[in-house]
Amino acid sequence: MRMTAFEDVSLRALMLLCANDTGFPLATRTIADGIGTPYNHVSKAVLKLRELGFVEATRGRAGGVQVSEAGRRASVGDVLRALDTREDLADCETPNGDCPLRHQCTLRGALRRAREAFYQALDSVTVSSLPHEGQMGPVLVQIGVRPPA
Amino acid sequence: MRMTAFEDVSLRALMLLCANDTGFPLATRTIADGIGTPYNHVSKAVLKLRELGFVEATRGRAGGVQVSEAGRRASVGDVLRALDTREDLADCETPNGDCPLRHQCTLRGALRRAREAFYQALDSVTVSSLPHEGQMGPVLVQIGVRPPA
């Protein structure tokens, strides 16, 4: 059981945006540097976060990405639920052929209920509560968002 | 959030072995046909299930794999917990570099608690209770484990 790389990058990008207390939007490149992830991956994650309303983007020279009000209030459970569009946790149906056991399989239902328990456990944790100042401060300085102390 | 392919194959192999009511062990090739998964993947899963004590293997011409007493009693939660050896659900540390946010990151702890909630939701479901006769009967006939009706 694990998060997908896309979920992982999206959550970390949102964490960084929540920690950005400068009032200015961040360039996608800056977010990528901040979370140590290739630009292309971060760019796709930001696009999806914007589509879901968790971040807002502004154009132009001083443009970039900022967390939205909804993003600031969102729980980790909210974000992961919104990102997860797969019906099944298991590979019941794949391009290479479907699992012969899939009909009336009670595993699918059990896994869906367990996934909901996973999300519920994360419903009380907002993304904006995740970043510690001690953890984010040095990162924000390093990527040039905050001046060195 | 999803199961790994290895967890998926292991669970389905164990389901099939639980449904095998012939009293005879199954060849790995037969299990692979039964769950529609390449032999190599099933072979690795069976090896791991054996290591964990969920299945037993016998050698020789009539040899093969059977579910053990522990495997018959095991819950889906037991099996997934045993298969999951990763400390983190997220890619906090990767061969390409560690996440700059990983120190004191509260996301890791929140995800670990949520993973435990996921497993707990599957602790009441035994693997041997998963296969329906209506689902498994035709598969067992198709792979030659049971004679056609």
C-alpha cells in the first residue's frame, strides 16, 4: 500500500505553498526546487491542484501559484480523495487483461471500505497544519522565498 | 493511494489457494493461469507467501503449493501488513535524493496512522472468506483443478 508519486508530489507542493507567508505567488520552478522534485512532475501536480481549486495561479512577470482559501482549509483526506480517481485499489481490470476472479469479488468492496478508513484518518489533519516552521524556514530561505536570517 | 502490484498478486494467489478444495497442491503455473498473471510475478509472490508462512510448498512430481493453517486463518490486514515493509507511504527518501521537507515532517506520522486505519478495516476480513463459490467454481474448472460439472 502506498501513495502514487503524483499524490506525493501534489501534497508536498501544497505543503510548501501553505508555508509561503510572503504574500507573493511562487513560480513552479521555485516549488520544484523547494520540494526537490523534477519541474515536469511539479508542473502537472500544480495544474491538477488548480483544477481542483486548492491553488490559484496568476499570470505575468510577478505571476505564479498561491494556495487558495479552499486549499488552506483542506484536509489531507480531502486532497487525497480528490486526487484519487481510480475506482479500484487492486488491478482488477488492466490493459493486459482482467482478473479472472473479479466477478462478485468481495476483495474490491473490502478494499474500498479500507481506503475510506484511510482517508477518514486524514480528515482531521489540514495540509496547512503540516509544515513546521523549523522545517520550512530553511527551505524557504534556500529557494530564495525568504531573505536569510 | 493504491496497492502495489506485488501485494495485489500475492492476495489473489492466496485467494485462489484458499478456494482450492481438492486437497492437492497447485503448481505455480496453475495459480498463474487462475489469476491471469504472468508466471514470474506469481512465482515471486508465492515465494514470499511461503517465507511468511501463509502457504506451504511440497516438492516432486505431485508437488506444488497449498494454503497453510496460518494462511487460512489470516485476515487481509494480516497479509498486507506482512507484505508491506516500507517505512513510509510517501517518497520521503529516494535514490534520486531525499525530500527537503522530510525533517520533523508531520505528514509521515499522519500517513502512518492512516495506513494502520486501512489495515484495521481489513483485520475482520479473512482471505479465505473472500472467494465466492460462484466466482471461483468456473475458474477452478477452467484451470483443470476441478472436473467440469
